[in-house]
Amino acid sequence: MKKLYLQIILFVLTVLSFSCSKNEDEIELNDFKGFYQISSITSNVKIDLNNDGLKTTDYLQEIKSNYISYNGEIINYGYNNELNYNFAEAQPSEYNVNKNTQFLDIKFPIQRIDSVFQGNDNFVKMNMEYSKIGSSFIYKLSNNNVKIESDPFNQFEYYNINNFVINRINKEKFEIFFDFKVYDFTENKWIETKLTAKYIKIGE
């Protein structure tokens, strides 16, 4: 009888151990999910994105500052990294139908450049607005770091993003690195930059 009780106890302990292990795996798998605000974006070279004649490595400040149009008009495009529709989102979230779907939408602000024809084959570049990269990368957590598994909608290719790297700093922060071309108004040409963007978790 004691042997039977011992077997039952061992079985219960095994089930509880498996359950706890499974719960721990689920916590590790999902503790990245949530919304993240951009805290900084820096460039490895100084750039002038808003046509004010001042070059800086602070990409985020360039995007947030007023743009000076080719005709001297001052335009505020209103990019604000503190607004929730500009937050990055790591799913699954309570809004997912499939709770196991792990998408990462990084929501990164970029220039949208157009040209104004001045005659005699002369075009003046003007910044029409700032738009956002809207990604749907599939990710997984490996050794508590984030790994991009796939890019199902070819966002890397569409936006000409090269050498993309993502790094989870801790449970509240992650950062991305990638090569990206921007239009520098002081140089009057597209230039290659290496950008670093840091994100901080603001809740779900």
C-alpha cells in the first residue's frame, strides 16, 4: 500500500513539475509582448532631414523638428513618438484571434520625398511628409533575446533595409540596427546611414 502511495505521489509531483515547467516556458515565450515607444534614433553620420541647414546624428529630433520647404515655408509634419499609433507592437496581444501568433510591428518613421519641377530639367526635392514603416516580422524568443524568423511581406526589401539586427536589452527595452538611405538636404543627395533605434516598453 505504501508503495502505491509513493507511486501516486511521484506521479503528482511529475505532473506538477511538468505544469510549472510549461508555465515558465509560456512566460519566457510571451514576456516580450506589448507596446514599445521609441526613445531615441541615432545615425552614425550627421544628417539634415528637415532642410534647416543643420546636420546632426539625432535622427529622431530631425524627424520631429519643423521642415523648411524649398520655398521657405515652415511645415510641422507632427511626428510624435509619444502617440500610441506610433508605438511598436509585439504580439500576441489580447486582440489576436490566434494567441500564438508572434508578429513584431516596429513602426519606424521615415521620410517621404517628392520632387517639384522647376523647368529646364531642374527638380527641387521636397519632403512631402513622414511616413512609417509598418512591419509584420515573425519573431521568436531564443535565450531571452529576440530573433526575426521571417519577413512574410518582404518589408526589408520594400524599404531597402539592409543588415537588420535586433537586440533585446532587457525585459523592458530592445534596440534595432540597420543600414538605410536618407535624403540629406544639405548634401542634396541620398546617403547611406547606419541607424540605431531604441524602444522602451510602455505596457499592453
